Amino acid sequence: MKLSEALEQIDGMIDLVNALIVKNEPDSTEAAIRQLRDGMEAFAGLSKRFGADQFTAENTQRMQAMSGRLTQMRGHITKMSAITAQQLAALMPEQSISHTYGASKQPGSTASVARMYHISG
């Protein structure tokens, strides 16, 4: 396998992940990201076998462009994750223990925790 062929495969995987992110398909996106990660690991193992003559200016530039795309993708995923966390927090606000066990009337004391006792007999 040539370096350009390996780069084309990785580039295709990046395109697939980007398309799935835009379509907002979490399950498919997760599977494609796993596939991309596995492809990148395989590429890292193969990169030692490529001769220096295959690292042309064009291939080097292509790898730098792919690196930039991966950085943008990671940033986009991070933003989407933060937005999702905010939306989830708005839908399901965090509840304190006082909602369940009642707030204590005395300042500085905490609400008592419910206890279950086993009665043998």
C-alpha cells in the first residue's frame, strides 16, 4: 500500500464522520469515530514501512490538512457535548437531598438520611 492510498482512506473516514456529525446521528457517528481511530492506529503502524520518497510535499501538505480537519472536528464535538450537557441540565435540574428528605429547620445541620432497619424475628 502506498502512502497516498492510506491517506485517501483516512481522508474518506474523516469525511464520513463529518457528514454524520452534520446529520446529527449519534450512534452512527460513534461507530464511525471508532473506525477512524482504528484506521489512524493502523496508519501509525504502517507509516514506518513507507519510504522517505513517499513523503512528498503534496502528501505532507495533505497530512497537515487532515490534522487541521481533525482539530476542527474535535472542537465541534466538544462544543456539541457542552450544549447537550446544558440542555440536559435544563431538562433535569440537579436535585438536592432536601427535596427527598426535607430540609433541616436548624441552621448548620443537615437533613437526616432515611435508614432501613431489618427486624429479625
